[in-house]
Amino acid sequence: MEPPWELELELRRHIETCACTCDHMGYGNYMDYQVAPAAHACLCRAITSPHAHAAVPEGMTFPGSLPDVAERCGRWAPDSLSASASGSSDEKPTPRRPRWRVALAALVVLAALGAALALPLALGGGGRATPEQRLTTIRRMLRDSPLVDGHNDLAWNVRKFLHNKIGDFNLSAGLEGLEPWARSRWSHTDIPRLRLGQVGAQFWSAYVPCGARDKDAVQLALEQMDVIKRIVEMNAAHLALVTDAEELLDAHREGRIASLIGVEGGHALGDSLAVLRAFYHLGARYLTVTHTCDTRWARSAGTSGGLTEFGRAVVREMNRLGMIVDLSHAGDETARDALETSQAPVVFSHSGAAAICNSSRNVPDDLLRMIAANGGVVMINFYAKLVTCGERATVEDVVAHINHVRRVAGVEHVGLGAGYDGIDAPPEGLEDVSRYPHLLAELLRDPDWSEEDVRKLAGMNVVRVLQHVERVRDQWRRAAVQPGEETPGARRSECVYGPA
């Protein structure tokens, strides 16, 4: 499948050199989305350029259609633009038609177009809608309702490639052609592609490798949270750090990508509830209780055993703080213990359905039913090895996971957690963060998927979880529940000091 961003090269070059303040067909600019009437001359020139339509991604609504040009360029374009668009100024002017006739003709054309577009969509998710019509529907929907992805490992790549030295790191310019990002199979994210994918909110992972357990895991987690916040601050025209559901929705309405922090790996706590509280106050809004290694209080995927009493205390403290419990990478017994302990919804931030791919990282049906009872969400991972248990996957394979979670748990309990920048084998058709609309458009082929269902999957299920977690936090505050003081027992490195 042709990479969609190749169609954007001309538009990309234009935005990088254009000094105007127009929003360039929704792609924004470097002047923080300021809009001035005179600036629309730039957009009108782009629309009337013979190459303008070639720069628009397949299926995307093009704002240079006749009604939009009449609305925008007709009021704001300079006279010279109108002359150049109609030919030489020496030509004999065409006699004007009465305005009411022009308006009536335009209304008839618009009504016919509206009926042509509305009929297939009214016939259900599948109906007779074309791929382009489904994609147009999704792009309109995502302008109104945020797409929320549960897991992205960009920050770890920044540590690997740049050692967190980001003074010259320009995420808003795109990374596809820059070294070492261009050569990496693990690099799928930058702001231009996030914009093309219409991502409304992103959980950025503060990942801590298991090799840091019992060493410098706490420090690494702090450094990763710091670099995430710095990246957001450096790209404030596009990104906004948020810590609750209301801020997420506000950022989306402002046209910025809501950015949340998730800490990946319970070993990052250093077995300390005080560290958990510090992470929350620094902005972390979920903790993945294990990674590929056990902690002294929780077992990871593929190992037996669940939560210890201290592990249950960690879950309770997360409920008290208003932090989401993330069970991706957790063993099945750990997940069951957490679901039984938590009084707030939990998530699997980047997992799949074990019935489709029987990996220990995926969620079996009994846990899917527990997630439904808990009110949580399973966010589907795009890693081919978790999608098909093989080296290759397609969009249709990801849809199979989504549909299975929906059948077992319900449409209110499925979401998206691709894991981009932490996977080296994304599905064909979902090569990077720009491709989310194409996945959602594929769902609309199925009459069982309504636009409202897709809206829930895309992000509103996760917004609901955030809101519920915040309600539990507020209830516990009103009940004056005190911070936890449990410990897991003496650490191997601790000594007891006292008289000889």
C-alpha cells in the first residue's frame, strides 16, 4: 500500500516555508494556529494551484471544493488571485448571472452531493458506502471526538538515539528522512504523521527496562517523565500535557494533541508507595504493574502467582490517587487479583485477544468478561507477533482482535493501544501513526459497527475510564482515606542499624 505521507511532500514543503497563519487544510503551521482573514490568501493559492489536489491524502476531505472556496477565498482572496484563477486579465469579462440564480444552482448541487453521500452512510456501517466515503466519515468524526491511543514508546527512542538531549530535536518537522530515525524499524511517530492520523490524545510511555530493577529504575522513570514533558513543552503548538479527562477534551477542542504519561513497569517504583505518589504528582496517569520481569509484589505474563498483599496495596493506592491500573504484561493471576482489588476501572494499555493469538501477553476470555464487569478497556496492540503470533499481520487481523473483544466484553470495553515506536513489525496498512483513520474506516465496512460504536472504540471508552477513575479518587478524598503506608518487607540491600 502506498505510504500516505508521500502524497504530502508538496504540502509539507509549502507549510515549512509559508509565513502565513492559515491552517493549511487542518495541518496547522508554526505560528500556533493563529488565524487572520488576510492570511487565507495563502490557502486560496494552494487550492487554486494545479497541484493542490495531488497533495491531499486519499479519502481526506479537501477544503478546496467549490463551496469552501466560495466561502473562504471569495471573501478573503486578493483580486489578483481571482484574476489569475480565471485566466488573463485581458480577456473579455463574462456577463454576470443574477446572484439568486447562482445561489439556487449552488444549493441544488450541494443538496445532490449531500444526498449522494448521506444515502450510503444511512444504509449502515457497510451499506453501499465507498472506501473514500467511509474515510471521509471517520475524518469528520475524529474532528469532533478524540482518538485516544494507549501506548507509544517514542520517549524510549529519544533516550536510545539522543540520550535525552533534545535541544535540536524537531519533532514537528518530521523524522522520516532524518538519521537515525529513517533507518530504524522501531520509529513510527512524529507530529506531521500524528496530525495525518488525527490522533486526539496519546499516552506516552515512560518505559523502564527490567535490567534497571533494584538498580536505578526510579531514576530512569523520572528521566523519562522529564523528557516527555520537555518534548510536549517544545511543541506546545501541537501538544498539550493533560492530567484528567476534562483537560483531554479541552485540548482536543483547541486542536492540540492531549499528552498523558504512563509509567511502564512496576519495578520503577522501587517497592515504594511514596515513589508511586511522586509519580502521580509529576503527571503519571497509569502504571503498568509489571513488564517482562516480576517484581517482589506482582508476577508478569507467563509466570504463575499473582499480587502479594503489598501488590494489592499498590492497586488501592492507585485508586486513591486517581491513577489507572494497567495490566498489559501482567500474568493472568496478577490481572485477576488486580481486578478483584480495584474499585476503579482498569486497562490493558497495549494487548490483544488470546483467543485470536494465544500469546501470554494477550487477554483470555475469562479476563475479558472480568474487564466488562469492572468497566475497564482492552486497548488493542498492533505488534504482528501479538496480532497473528507470527512475523506478519494486516489491518484485517487487527480488526479480528477488536471484534473478538467486542463480542466477549462489549463495545464499551475495547480501545486502541498500538505500541508504535516499541514494535518493529506493524501490520500492513498500519505502518505508522498516520494510519488510524484507515483502520476505523475498515470497521465501518461492517454493518454491525455504527459511527457511535467507532467513536467509543476510538477514544470515548478511555475517556469514560478516566472519568470513572477520577470519581473514585474524589469519593475517597471525601471519605478522608489516608495514603497507604504498607511496605513489601525488608529489601535485600537494607541493613538494620543499632547497638553492636
